[in-house]
Amino acid sequence: MFNKRVKIKELLTWTPEGQQVTVMGWVRTFRNNQFVALNDGSTNTNLQVVLPLNSFDDALLRRVTTSASLKVTGTLVPSQGKGQQQELQATELEILGDSDAEKYPLQLKNRPSLEFLREKAHLRFRTNTFGSVFRVRHALAFAIHKFFHERGFLYLHTPVITASDAEGAGEMFRVTTLPFDGAPRNEDGSINFKEDFFGRATNLTVSGQLEGELGATAFGEIYTFGPTFRAENSNTTRHLAEFWMIEPEMAFCDLEDNMNLAEDFIKYIIGFALENNREDIEFLDSRLKEEEKSLPADKRSEMGLIEKLDFVVNNKFERITYTEAIEILLQSPAYKKKKFQYEVKWGIDMQSEHERYLVEKHFKKPVIVTNYPKDIKAFYMRLNDDGKTVDAMDILAPGIGEIVGGSQREERLDKLESRMAEMHIPTEELWWYLDTRRFGTVPHAGFGLGFERMVQFVTGMGNIRDVIAFPRTPKSAEF
């Protein structure tokens, strides 16, 4: 029976006392026609399986090749060799799936690069690096639900297909069933979407926030966790066309409450991964140190991965206003020596180099920046009394810059309508959103956290394409 197998991660915790067990997994290596390093994905640590000499037919042994899948039954005994405490002396061997070792692309002797592995995304899970990354990703996803559940939040599934643009960015993927050629037209030549499936223009969502606010004004506290899409033609290590977002929305909540929740949230999920995925994070820590040996000294991280994560969990985030942040940048040696590529002045949308300077060079810890200029922020953010800034907050993290963006939402109908008119956002299309301000409006707030950037932060991976199973980027939609 397949369900009687023991996972290797569990088996490696046992004291070997001659137990009869069955394991299944894929061959990592097979040496001396006797020793199999078997891995089933539950851990990076392989189980040594010993095939006693003359116990199995030569034809069967020739099929024990790299990445072949095996079912092995045997006796768990103390290991006679170095590097493992136990080994499995095989008494039964079955090949579940053959693998042509000559054609298998992930050869250990070649040490494939991360760039090469992105082209083999269907197989890269079988490497130690990606095994660790995706087990950590799983732990973080579980911790997210655990955090909000423990605090009484309701998990709300917001739509993937929507007619609204929450960010006002306009960089969205169109959803349509209309033919590419011969689409129905209005008199002015524009496409007549009344003939389309939904009877209007629709897109893949860029955010579940607006719908999330509807839930918050009924349930008090909700969160969304799902895929979002941006049709940005961006080929950087920080951007994806499809990524996952966590977006809590809370009624009876102001900007300070919002910052407190976001900081607690980040510390909680990182702490969960440190506690439950220590082996994987230790592996990724060692990998990062090895990788950075080839970098100039000034480009290396000042802290190791585990040291950095512990520091974030155990220290309070720095909190400054946008105005203070700009002043720090203007007074910085980097600015005075003209090392910034992008200009620094009040009113700019800070670039990654500015954010990383604040976090990595000046404060050397995560930073929460508040009260941004209204002109660089979305229409739904609450206008401050100065008329120039909004109750917004961004959390900046070492290595990647912005990881969280949020705000207190504008709950005053007149102010919200005025802001929408200013930004040419038609109120008639968002009548349902404005109704929440007409019928029992309350102060409320929320934030969005890009899940892949959080996974990057916790795993130390430098490219966002390496922390999502099948990255979607410009000109790339394989698998």
C-alpha cells in the first residue's frame, strides 16, 4: 500500500532499531552499484539506501539512475559510514518510474545556474535550493492564514476578474471573449463591450482592496490572499506579471493601528518560518554566504540570512515621515557624492535605491515611511489636514526595498469624490464603493504585502522569479 510509506524527513528522526519500513522517492545518486541517495522532497537530507551485493538482478540495478523513482522496503539500521546516523538495508526494490540519466537535464556534475533552472521550472523543485525555497514559501503561506485566523479576521475571496482598476495604473490584462478580428464597434470606432461576455470591459485584478473594503465595513476585519496581475513591461529581478498579494482591511482602524498590525504580521510569519523551517533556512543561509564570496566586499550583506531574520523579528521597526526620509537622503554622503541614479527632492516617488539606502545604510533595520505626497499615491488614501499629504505608509525591508504598502482609507464621502474628480476616476463606475461611505462610513485602514517579495526576503533569493513556481514575465509564459 502506498499510504504505508514513511516520509524521509520523519524517518531521519527515528533511532534505528531494525524497524521494517517502506520508503519512496527519487534517486539523487547511485554509487558503487550499492549505495542510493534517495530523496522524497520532504527534506533536503537524503536517505542512504544500501542495496546488498548480489541481492538484486543486474538488469534491475541498471535502472537505478539519477531521478528514477523507487519504492524500497528494508530494515532501518545504524549507518556504518560517515554523514548519516541511519541507513536502510533494502530487502525489496521496485522501480516506479525510469529516468534516462543521459537525457536528464539536472546533472549534479554541471551545477546548473539559477538562470538555467528557470528554463527547467518543471524540474527545478528537485534541487536542494528550490526544495528549500518552496518549503519555506509553504510555511509562510500557512503562517499568514494562522496569523489572521488567530486574530478573528475573515478570509474573503475577492474576484480575479474585475471591471475596476484599484490602483488607477491602467496596466491591466484585458479579459474578453470578443474575436481579435472583427470585434463589434461603436459609432465612434471604439470596441462595443456590450457584446462581450460580461457586457462591459473587464480585466484581471491588480488588487482585491476595493472589494476587501466592502467586507471590512460589514465584518470588521477581513483579509484577502490571492493572485494579482500587472501588465507592466518590466524585466527586473523585482517584478512579475502574476504575483500573490495579502491584503487585510480593518474597520475602526487608523494609520497607527495599521502600522502596528503590519509590523506584528511581518514578525509573526518570519518567526514561524524560523521555528518550523530551520533546516531549510540554514541551508539557504549557507548558500547565500557561498554565493557572496565572489562579490566585492562592499556588495556583500552585512548580516547573514538567519542573523538578518532574527534581527527583524527582535527589533522594533523605525518609523519616519516621507519628509524626514527625503531630508535624510539629501543629507546623505551618497547624495552629496552623486551616487544616486535618480533625483532626490520632495514630491518624488522614491526609487528602490533610495529605499534601500534608508534601510541598509542609514537605519540598518526595516523602516516604515508615512505621510506621502498625495500626488504620488492612490485616490482612496485619506487626505491629511495639510492638503498635501495622505495617511499612507510603506514598509521598506533590507535587500528589496518596499515590501508593504498601505494607508488609512478616505472615509469622508465629499473628500473621496473630490479626490476622484481630481484624478479623473469616474464615480459612476465605483458607485458600489462609494456606498460604503454613504451608509455607515467608519475610519478604516489596510495594507498590501507582496507575497513573493516576502518569500525573497526570508529565503535570501536575489531574483523574484526564483520564489514563485512558474514565473510570468514579459515574453515568458511557459509551463
